[in-house]
Amino acid sequence: MRSLHVALMPNSYHPHIGGVETAVREIGRELVSKGHRVTVITARNPLSAPPQEQVDGLCVYRVPMFMPGVAMDNGCRQYILAAAKLVAAPIIPASCLYIATRIFSDDPPDLVNVHYIGANAIYGIMLSQLLRAPLVVNIHGEDIVRDPAKSRLCRMLIRSVLQRSQAVLCNSVYLQQRATQILPDMAAKSQVVGNGVRLEEIDKVEPFATYPPYILGVGRFVYKKGFDRLIAAFAEAKPSLGEAELILAGDGPERIVLEEVAESCGVLGDVKFVGSVKHSTVVSLMKGAQMVVVPSRREPFGIVAVEAMAAGTPVIATAVGGLPDIMPA
């Protein structure tokens, strides 16, 4: 196979940490290891991030991207911001495309690969048409599950991106079905391609200390992840668990809520909030746990379940979203 130049266009990227950002970094690393050239173009988020840098051997460019919209919250600041976006609407796309074409002036991409259908997808469409490169779209979850309900503009954008893409990759059967509901004709050009893990990196990590024994939950502390349900279930089962503790690795806006749930259930002293930890520590915690629980209310894929199984640890998960693909009944 000849060497290809791939333009990866995620809605967000390093230093922000999340499922999309991690998946795109791993895809980029894998493409480079196979001899391909990769350029990442993403939004300037946060604004303090440099406009250009090398990350894991990938050249990353951050350009202004936004999708004009109407402010929904009350308050003068929100309306001023919305007005400023509308004024800048004809300027920013032109400047973004100018920057992008300059980036690829000497080495145009063979493929434009958009990850997550957001404002970045608008620019991905324009760039693929301008440079005459095929457009491939990777659906990651909330772009298909949550965003269509936001507004008519979001639904129009998603449908347009699905129509204009040459191929659509979904990380679970669940997402493929949701996308097909939006555009039935998409089924013929879609494919389910799940996220993966690097077994060699998991294998070299040592297990965390196993005393006292513990059950592990990993993820962002948001409602959809269901950690409040895990705490309640742990409290109910505690009489039969002996000295076992519940360790929650992660952080997010519901941290205080979860602490209150643990206190109201009478297990605050047995629930350990260890905060956000590096990936190797997560794997170590997985290897030392009695089990890993994925209690999500909504889960497009479920990379935590995949990593826990790769670590050799039993997994209990809710049968939602993409988790049945990973853990068939």
C-alpha cells in the first residue's frame, strides 16, 4: 500500500482529554507507525493552546472554528457573544479555510477524516471539496445521540455531513442504527469499527495493591455515567462485601453530588474518590480490582469495559448503547 496523507479533523484534541481526543491520538499514532503521514486540524480550544505543535509525532494545527447559533441562556453576555459570532460568521470560515489550504499547499491530503459531527464537520466538508479529497466521517456518540435534539440547525448539519461523506464509521451497532434513523440511505456506506486498546501497554503495568479489596468505577463524573447508581448498589451490597471498598477514578461536575449520595447511603468512608489519574494508574487499578463496574445510563461505546477485560478483570456493565456489542449476553 502506498503512503497516504491523512487529515484528521476532530472537534477537540490534546490538551483536552476525552474519548474522541484519545481515539484520534491513537488512530494518528497507528497511521504513522504504518508509514502514513498525518496532519491534525482542530479547533483552537482552549485559546491558550498553541496554534501549532507536535504531539506524539503528529503535527497539530489549531484554527478558529465555530458554528453560528442563537444564545439560549438569559443574560447580556450570552447575547453579546452570539451577536459577535454572527458578525464574524463570514470572516472566520474564510480565515480557517485560508489557513488550512496554506497548511496543505505543498502536500494535499489523500483523505479528510472528520471525528465527531460538530462545527469541525462544516470545515471538513469545505476542505474536502476545496482540495478534492474524499471525506470519511467517524461518529463517536453524543453527535448522534444528543446533538440532534439541540436544534434544527444541528439536525440539518448532521444529515448534510452524512449525505456528503464517502464513508461513515460508527464505533458501535447502536450508533450505526441511530445514524441510519437520521439518514436511511447511509446504511450502504457505513461500517461498524470499534475502538481498540494497546495490549502491550496494558500488559506491562503492575496491579495496584489488592488490600483492602475494592470495586472500581472509572470515568467522568456526569449524570450519564451513572456513578450515583453504583454507589447506591455498593451501599446495598456492603453487608455481604466485608472490608471491600469502592474506588472511583475520575472527576467532573457531579463530584459533590456523588459525595452526597455516598454520605446519604452511609458509605462515605468506604468510597474513595481518587480524582483524575494518568492512564497507567487506571490500568493498574483495573488489574488490582475485584471487578470493574460500568453503570452508564448512556454509553455509545464503552472503552472502560474493553480496557478492563484486556486487564483480565471481571466487568459488570449496564446493557445500554454500545456495551452489548462488547459484552454480548
